[in-house]
Amino acid sequence: MWLKLVIVILLALILISLFSGLFFLMKDTGGRGRLVTALSVRIGLTVLLMALIAWGFWAGQLAWHAPWLQ
């Protein structure tokens, strides 16, 4: 159960990073690199999310529940 909660939290953080990057793209004129930082954070969170999902399937905590797979 905790793994699913962590996955949802990571998805929310990825969305926040996505919209902060959009904000910096539209409004940041100083060139301080905040857009690159937002992109780097989003990539790192996505890699962590994919690793958690893979570990969840490997450990048996996540499973497919599609009727055509059973």
C-alpha cells in the first residue's frame, strides 16, 4: 500500500515540476537556469518513478489486473 502512495506522490511532484518549468519558460527573462533545473528535477523524479514501478512488479507488490491478461 505504501508503494502506491509513493507513486502517486511522485506523479504529483512530476506535475508540479512540469508546470513550474512552463512558468519559468514563459516568465523567466533573467536566464538564471531555473528552467534547466526544473527539467533536471523532473527527469530525476521520472527515473525514480520508473525504478519504483519496476521494483514493485519484481517484488510482487504491483500486478496487472486487466481481464485479457488472466
